[in-house]
Amino acid sequence: MFQKQSSKRKNIDLPLLFCVLILALAGFMIVVSAVSGLSFGAVVIRKHLIALPVAVSAFLFGWLFNYQIYNEQWKTLYAAVIALLAAVLVFGVVQRGSNSWFNLGFLSLQPSEICRVAVILIASAFLARNYRAVKEFKTIAFFALLILPVFALIMKQPDFSAIVVTGPALLILLYVAGVNIFYFALLAAFCLAAGAFPALWAFISLHPEVVQNSALMYAVGQMTGNGFYIAGFCVLVFVLGALVWAGLRQFRIYVPIAFVGIFAAVLLCGFFSGLFVHKQMKPYQRKRVEAFLAPKADPKGAGYNVLQAQIAMGAGGVLGKGFFSGTQSRLGFVPERHTDFILAVLGEETGLLGTLGVLALYLLALWRIALIAALASDRYGYLVCCGIFGIFFTYLLTNFGMLMGLLPVAGIPLPLISYGGSNLVASAWAFGIAQSVYSRRLAM
């Protein structure tokens, strides 16, 4: 497993390594600045210092360990993921409303962070083995059955951020693997429908008058526990699907009615999955969705975090106020400033130039991962790098998106920058795996 490297395999992608080192160093400095003056600041810094050498070890492990072993032992890895996610529900501790952590005394371990990377390794192994049949429906069905137990266990914690990050990465994996575009559209429709119900419910909470004035919205509001309305909604979706099918035929667009029925069924499954998500959501998570839809409706409540983070970003100007000099963050106006809103601290203290510098390093890292995927010696390495690309692209998109108010606050850290030992270690492991693919690009 740890094997002696030939001269051709000892190389490492230096630009990617440079990005990882600079981002980790910048992250440590920003975290120290963010928690300076807080009562628990010393604890945060100590845990971050403990996590750094562990992250270095994880990077070296990912790099030196032949990534093809994951392909050979993917079933064992899958069993370990299921066992780990099940164990945290039984033996884990509750933090921030989620049963997602193991308390190890000197630090905490969040298994879902490690499992995000492991799921990419597992999914890549499945798709690499079934690449000839990836356009068949049964392959996609087996793929879904493989992933759903993992997502179900994560939802029980609940840790929505893990699904928000992993879901798009898996869709990217399916796309690059060559899945039939129709099945890809079905999966995308399922994901969109699953996210529609929590957003719709938040809209109803913000505008209760809509429910009073609309029979349809009232029926949707009753779906959380009334079987009659649920059955009626199902019938309505299929009737609308039949009407769409008939309308398409009038324009000489002939689509098999079975496809329309399947699409309607997928939308319903997604919608009721969203209903399940809604029931699992904590009150503070519902508030985050409401704050996204109307951040100024409750500026001292649900929308406070985003508004204050945006003020801090604007206060930094072009050059920033300097480390340990951010007034908005250091005076406590920006909550969770060392985790969810680390970008606000970065923007206030380093300004637009510092923020763009960090963004440039991330984009360079993503470009190198995409290049490594193209250079991979086998299909599995290609898929793994595409999945890793998807994870970090989603991290970057959600962090910048939620700060600009384009996406709801999801409690997603910025890898290598935000405080969080589990995320730091998992990110380092993922970058190390990409380096492993690069080192062995000439192996075959």
C-alpha cells in the first residue's frame, strides 16, 4: 500500500501544493485574528494548532497511499462510512443542535466531513466499474440506492451542509461519467424539488396572507400531516403532466407518455423528500432559509448574520484594515466569524485585494485538480479528481454566494480558511488524494 516510489512517481504538483500551504497559513492567521479577544479564543487556537499537524499527516497519507486501493476496497470503505455515520448517532455528542460529533477530549471529530471525501471515492469506484452501462436506468438506480443510506444517516444528525456539498459533487461525477442526459435531468429535477418545499414553507411563514388567499397554497400548507391533501397533490401533478404531454403533441413534439409519468414521479419523490427535510430541520435552520428569502425583514433576528457580514466586507474597502484591526468582527457584530463567516473577517481585514487573492488561490487549485483529472492514468483517478473538484467548487460557490445574499446561510466552512479541525483534515486528505493521482499519472 505504502510503496516505494520510482523516480517518475516521486513528483508532486507544486502549484497545487503551493495553494494548499498558502491557504492553510492564511486560514490560521485569519482564525487567530477572528477569535482574538473572545473568551474561548485560546481554546479555538489550541485546537486549530492540534489539527494542523493532523492535516499534514492526512495530506501525506492521501499522497503516498496509492489511490487505486480505494477502488479495490470500495465495499470495505462503504461499510466503514455506514458504520461511522451510524455510530455518531449512538455515541456522538450534540453541538449546535446536531448529533454530528465524537468528543475525543482534546478535540472533536465530525465524521460527515471525512465521509464527504469517502463518498466520492466510493461513487467513483462504482461508476468506473459500470462505465459501459452508465447510460442504463438500472445503473443510475443502483447508484441512488448506494448513496441514499449515507444521505439518510446524515439527515438523521441532521447535517444539511454535508448533503449541500456532496450532492452537487455527485451530480458532476455522473455527468463526467457519461450518464444519459435524461436520467441526469431526472436527478437534477429531484434535487430541485427536494429543495423547493423548505423554501416554499419559509415563503409561507414570511407571507401568511398568501395561504389565506390561495386555495393551492393552503393545501400545500396542510401537507405536513394531512393524507387527503397529499393524495390530492399527487393526482394534481400527474394531471398537469398529462396536460403538458397533450400540449406538446399539439406542437408536434412527441414525447413518450411514460417519460412524462416518470418525470412527474421523480418530482413527487423530490417534493416529499423536501417534506422530510423540512421536518428534520431545526428552528435555526428554518430561520436561515427565511433570512435568505427576506434578509431585511428581520434585521435583528434571522437576517442579522448576513447583513452584518456584508457590512464588515464593505468596511474593509480595497486594502482592508489590517490583521487584528477589524472593528465589525472584533466588536462582535459578525457572529460565527471564525467558522461560517470567516470571509467577512477576511474581507474587513485584508480588503478586496486580500479576498480576491484567496479566491485566485482557490481557482488555481481547482484548475490544477481539473488538469490532474485530465492526466490521470485510469478512469478511476479521473473520476475521483472530478469529484474532488466538485466538492471544493461547491464549497467556494456556497461561501461566496451566501455572503453576497445569493444563497441561504448553510453553515458550510471555507476549506483551509475556516476554523474546524475535521474539515481541515478532510480537505487535506482530498488534496493529498489528488496529488496521489498526479504522482501515478505515468503508472499505466
